[in-house]
Amino acid sequence: MSSPWVWGSFERNTGTWTPYSAAENAAIEDAFARGDPSIDLPTCFNAVLHFNRSGGHHHQTTPAVGSKPAGYRSVLRGTPGMMATLYWWDEGSTRMWRLEYPNQPGHEQQVEIKAMEQTASDPEYIWQWCDLVGSDVARAVEMNWHAYAPEHGEQIEAAWAQRANLQLDIGLTRYQLGQWQGTYGSQRNESTGVSRQLRRGRFAVAATTPEAYRDDSCALCTEAFAETPQWPIRRTPCNHAFHYTCLQHILRGASRVAARCPMCRASLAGMSVASDSSNAPRELHEWGSS
């Protein structure tokens, strides 16, 4: 007989309820029943779930990885349909939604507890890359993370399983992947030298190509936009669209004055190297998946 209890955490920036997978839920419930003080969850961003048995609330911590700081989330053991009250903490460096009542009362919200949707098996793991770099990774939210195309994800998964380096070609750009730390890794752009963080997890991903681009292709790599929904698109001031990973070679390979559109030769002087299209990476606020 399955347990009526469901375990989950609350996303620190939005308060979104995130139930653990069926396998994780069963392992957590067993550890809780045994009286264990905590349980390691290597499949969940190398998290540790700490049990509070003195009337307080449980919580989850994740280690610092690269530019990502150590993370903290409130955790609840509840039943589907119940409501949980979250409080916004804004004290010093602590800015998050938590189950504990803050020293300085502020906003609060009610969140419904739901069980993970039943499937034939646990969701498959996928790989994502972060569009923020360096210390800005600490500010990333879920929308700053983007899935790789399935064929690239399979290559990354195989390299990660062997803790091997991987050379990956996406569009006109070659990347070097490696520096694995638990379920995280690093991706380095060979052309620009920019490094980005990767992560492995279970996510609801619905990558789609914006309708305005579905019948077009990137003139640089010739790949159809509809066949590469995970690749961000960049539109130039002269209204031509390219994969961001392809166009960056034009923008970075010439002086800002000399750069020209590959389609019409219009000047791209002053065009930012940063991506700004409708489905391209965007710098947002804070990342709360830790």
C-alpha cells in the first residue's frame, strides 16, 4: 500500500511547490520513519534533506558549485489538497519564501500541496545550460535555464556518466564540456572563451519555435528553426534572423563598426553581442532551484 504522504520543497523565489519524484518520495519517507536525521538526494542537485523532529520545519540544502551559491529550501511532508502558508523573508542577505514565520512580518501566500503526476516511470533526466555567466548565476531563475536538443543531451549524459570531457558542435559553434561536479558541469565556448554552467535534472520542458520563425532557417548553418527549437534565435536590426550561437561569430569576429548582416550586408555596428530575441536567453532575477 502506497504512503498517503507526499514530500516536496518550495522554490525560494516564487514559493512554487515542487514534489519529489516517486522514488525520492519513497526513500525520504523510509528515512523519516527510521528516525534518520537527514537523507542525501544525489539525483536532486546533490541535495541533503534535513528532518526536524522537534516541531519545526524540514529543509533542503544544496552545495555551492562554481558560481552557484549554496542553496536552501523549506520542505514539507503533507497530503494532497492541504494548503501550506509561506512567508516572505527579507532580512539581510536572506530573501526567500519559507515556512517559518519571519522576524519582520511581510507578505504571505497559500500554496496547495499536490502529488507528482503519476506516470509509467519517473521522468527522464535532461541537461540544461544557464544563460547567465560568472557571479550572475547566483541570480538565475528557472527561465534562465534552457534544455539541450535531445541528441545533444544524450551525448552529454554519456560523457557525464563516464566523467569524460565532451566536444560538442551546435550550429557553427564548438563547445568543450566537462568539469563535472555531482549533477553539474561546465560548457566552454571555444570561439569566445565564455563558460556556462550545466545541470542535470527532471524538468517539464516544452521547447517550441516561435510562430514567426517556424518556416525559416538560419542562413549561416542552414538548419531549420523548427528543427532546432532549443537553439535561441537572434534578429538583426535589418530584420534577418539567425541562431544566436551562429550569429555571435559575426558579431565577435569583426570590429563593432565592420560587422555586417550575412544576408543583406547591412551594418550591424552597435548591435550587442548579448542575445535579445523572443526565445533567446534573457537575464532575469534570482535562481531559486537550489
